[in-house]
Amino acid sequence: ADAKVVTDGFGAYRGLDKLHQEHHVLNKEKEEYVKGEYHTNTLEGFWTLLKRGIYGQYHKVSSEHLQAYLDEFTFKYNNRTNKSNFALLIQRSLTFV
């Protein structure tokens, strides 16, 4: 309820202002991509990474493992500027041994 939600103008998001503290709508059809401090660029970058990964790496996903795919690409996106991702992978892998 305390969240500030920023969305595009997709109709399914109507009424979020009644459920959350704030709801800011950016209308891309009117080329509105930023409203003050609010934008959807970060989320769009994530979706781009996810879609490219599914199409280019996995080619198909199942609903049974969808959360695992989302977890993987969330990790990749959140660590995209980390110069030592390989070292992080090795470190985390060793904790499971």
C-alpha cells in the first residue's frame, strides 16, 4: 500500500492509485517517457534482456520453470555493471558444494 507505482498507459493498470500510495502513468503513445523523477526505462531494459535471453538462449520457457528464468535474468540485470561476475558465480557455486 505504501508503494509508488510507475506504469505505462496499459488499461490493466487502472485503479492502482486506489491500492497504492501513488500511481504515475507515462503515456508512451503521446511520447511521454519521463514525468519528473519517474520513468520506465529501467524496467524496459530488464524486459529487453529477458526477451533476448529467452529468444536467443533458451528459445522457449515453460510455466513450470518460469520463476527460475525470471530469477536468472533478474540476477543478470542487477549485476550487469559488475566487472567480476565470473568470480561471483564461482563464489556462489562453492557455497552449494
